[in-house]
Amino acid sequence: ALFSVKAIVMGADIATTERALAVPGAREANPLMRSQAAIIPLKVASVGAGLGLAYMLHRSGHHKAERIIPLFLAAPSALAAVHNAGIHQ
């Protein structure tokens, strides 16, 4: 469920970024995300890295920490989505 929240937040970030970039003079602040072809692969890689890190924490017995990982990784996308939503209003 937490990884689903992370995926939904990342989708919101992508959608709001696309709409915000349609505003004249707007630009992408993250240099890795400036290429349209790089956005989805980088987000998918982030989800995969989060799953791998959570699995490693699970295997080592850190069950509470494994539940925090998706929320920790979703926070930047959530902040970006909120920021982007404010740009095009």
C-alpha cells in the first residue's frame, strides 16, 4: 500500500510538471528531469531502488524502517507536485 502511495505521488508529480512547464517562462529545476525521455525511466528506477532498499531492511530485521522508505522517497515528489500545482493556477 505504501508503494502504491509513492507511485501515485510520482504520477501526480509528472502530471503537474507537464502542466507547469506549459506556462511561459517556466523551466524544470532538476537537471536530470529536463529531458522528456528521462522522466519516466528515472521515476521507475526510483521505485525499484525503494523496493530494493525496503527489501534489504526487511531481510535484516528492520521492519519499521522498511515501512518508512516509500514515504521518505515520496516526499520530494509530493513537494514538487504541490509546488507545480501552484504555478499554473
